[in-house]
Amino acid sequence: MDLFERCYSFTRADEVKEMGLYPYFRTIEENEGPVVSMEGRKIIMAGSNNYLGLTAHPRVREAAIQAIQQYGTGCSGSRYLTGTIDLHIQLEEKLAEYLGYESVLLFSTGYQTALGVISGLVSKGDYVISDKENHACIINGAMLAKGGFAEFVRYKHNDIEDLEKTLKRIPDSAGKLIVTDGVFSVSGEVVNLPGIIEMAEKYGARVLVDDAHATGVIGKGGRGTASLYDLTSKTDMTMGTFSKTFASLGGFVAGPERVINFLKHHSPALIFSASPTPASCAAALAALEILQEQPELVDKLIANADYMRKGFADLGFNVYNSPTGIVPVIVGDVDTALVFWRKLYDKGVFVNAFVPPGVPPNMSMMRTSYMASHKKEHLDKILEVFKIVGLELGLITQ
């Protein structure tokens, strides 16, 4: 069989494009945070993970510009060799202090962080135990570890009873790493971390929490899932990304100094990748400083998301309930979701259309997410457009 045959026979995306319903790879021409320019029009952005609205903040922009002027546009090497600059060290130290961990290690992307941490820690005979609804980066990190002859098992979503059943089947002598999203990226649901910690202590496992959608969103001053439950001291490691709250690009893992030191010398994803760019580090540092100076941004974000959750529910939509910046609206089948997305877009609102296999059958959704910088007029306009489209498609009746 020709390896490329499946590529030429894949036509679904082309068919959806011809129908004018393709919601992906849409080009943004100008980004002001809650409002963007697309195809020459101003569109309210209700699909970004720019939770605190800092990508357009003057201090963040200026920090990136100054870093380029001082260091150039790239580091031209891995952290292991010639790619470490003082901004990397500063960011690691400030993040460790902020999150309440001994040490932090930066990676070039959030996705790479999961691959690098999981495959770097877990080896032959060890087990990765993963929630079934974890992000793809965790699944692929576990699969990479499996390629090194580790074992990979999954438990039912946020089900502590099933987690215990899974742990009981693992030999006591095996190394065990429980990995979970802190905030699940599709639903916005928060993990039952106290239950996981209890099971980890009972069965001798370590815990790694992915706080990509939690840092800057939940917890004390936005310090994430472990902080939310006051369990930082019992949560072995937390990883996250700079591409959301921190208005940049890159990833990090926080944990005990000896574990971070081990990863520095045993994670291929770190050793064989170019380090985060100076501008990325400087932007993330500036965003972290703003977050620490203005923790009320977290409250504003959640207030905006809560306003929308209530607004959608009052209109009659089926909405996931969570305490985060993610507000998914369930619309049903794939075709309805694509039409719904297009009608929203034509009326000046951009959201993310999530369809199977990313979600269960007949659970296609408009995944909306909010920023601290959204104003009430933005939010009310989104609700107004959702109401118009919902009535047109018969998803609501009032």
C-alpha cells in the first residue's frame, strides 16, 4: 500500500470547506484581545485561551521587544548546551516561588512538557495511570514511555473508585505515576485532586497535574489546582504552559529539586530541543509579574465566565457547569454544530466547534472561553447572537 493513499482519499475537510462550514485554521489579522480582525471584520473572540487578556498588554509586548533587542530572536541551542540565558533562570525561579515548589524546569512548548516529563521519569516496568479524558499531550507522553517498555493504563474520567481498582491491579514493586488534567480542557471540569492524592498515598504512587487551563484561573491568586484544594505540599509535580494565562509560548514543570535535576539530564524532549526564545520568556515573566500584582484579574475572569454560564442556561442552552474560564454549550450532532458555528461567525462571534472524536457522539459543542478583558458589552453581544442562532436552529424555544 502507498503510504500517501490515505492522504489523497481524505476529503472530509474539503467537503466541509465547500459547504462554507469549515471552522478551523481561520486567519486572525489583528488581535486586540476580546476583539480580533478576521477577513477584514471585527469579531468578538470567545474561543481564546488568553484567559487574563495579557497578550495585548503593553508591558508584555514591551518586555518581548526589549528581549529581542538584547538577546536576538532565538537561543540557537538546547538548554543542555548553548541555549540557556539568564531569562530562563529568572523565569524558573520566579515560577517556583509563585507556585510553591522547590524548582521549575522550562520546556519549549506545553505539549512538549508532558512528553518530556512523563517519558523522562517513567521507564521499563513502571506504570503511567491516566484519566481517560486527559489532554492528548498526556496520552502521547504515556505512549512514548510505553515505547520504552513502561505500562500505560487508564481509569474512568474523574472516577476515584475506578482509579483505586486500577491501582490495585498494579504490582506493589512497580513505580507508579498518576497523571491528570487539573482543569479538563473540553469541559472546564476540575479534577477531584483530594481523591487522587488519597489514592496515591495509599498505593505508593506519585502525582503529576497538568494545569494548562488552571494556572492563572483557579486557586489562590491563580496558583492552580493544588492551591485550590490547599494540597500543594502533597501534589508531587505540576506542569503547565505559557500559551494561555502567560500570553506567550512554552511550558514548565514544577516539583522537587532532585526530580527537576534528574529531568534536566534524562529528558530527551529537553536535551534535544531548542530552548524557549528570549521574547517568549520575557513575555511570560511580564505576565507573571502582572498576575502577582493584580490577582483581581483572576476574579474578573471567573466573574465573566460565571455571567456567561448563567446567561446561556437562562436562555435554555445545555451548559457544562464548572468554576473555570471554559463554558461549553452542547448543540448535538456534527452537522448542527458546524451550521451553528458558521451562523455565530457570520454574526460577529468566534467560538470553537468541538466535534467527535474530540467529544462523544451527539455531544458536539460550541466551546466558549473567556478573558478578564472581556467587557459586559462583549458578553451581552455573545448572548444575543447565541439566542438568535439557537432560536433559528430550534435548540432553544424562548
